[in-house]
Amino acid sequence: MSFENDKYSVDKDPYEWCVRQSERLKAIDPKMNIEMRNQNLFTQIPGKLEHAIKCICNKSCTLDDIANTLQDVRKTTNIGKNSSYRGKSLKEEDP
């Protein structure tokens, strides 16, 4: 799987995903700076989760900071998780 195809999702371990993606970026450009690496990682995190991570982590944060933040957001919010109530009507719940 390539860097572009390995998007983050809440079912993935954030530490493993961050390290795997960082290693791929190092293979692409060994001289890539931290800000560029982080920007590339942020683009692989979908929608509202990307926004939450960008609000918490700055462009020059460490890989551990990103992984820890992903873990915290995953544990404490519903961002990125599918709701089991989508598409259900109230009539379906009536006895």
C-alpha cells in the first residue's frame, strides 16, 4: 500500500499508522522537514478529524504528538466514527 492510499481511520492504531506513513515519506524524500512531513500526514486524515488534529497540533509538532492526539480524539469523541442511528426513523423504533 502506498502513502496516498493509506488514509487514517479510527479503526487503525494511531502510533503504527504515524510511524508507517512517516517511514514512507522518508523513503520519498529523506530531506523532508518536519513541517512538510506533518502537512503530508494531515492530508491523510479525513474531514472533521483532520480539522481537530490541526487545531490541536501545530505544524512543527513531533510524530508522538500527532499519534497521541489521534489517540485522544479517538477515545474521547465521536469524530470519524459511524453513528448506528443514521437513516433510522422514529417509526422503526415504535413497539
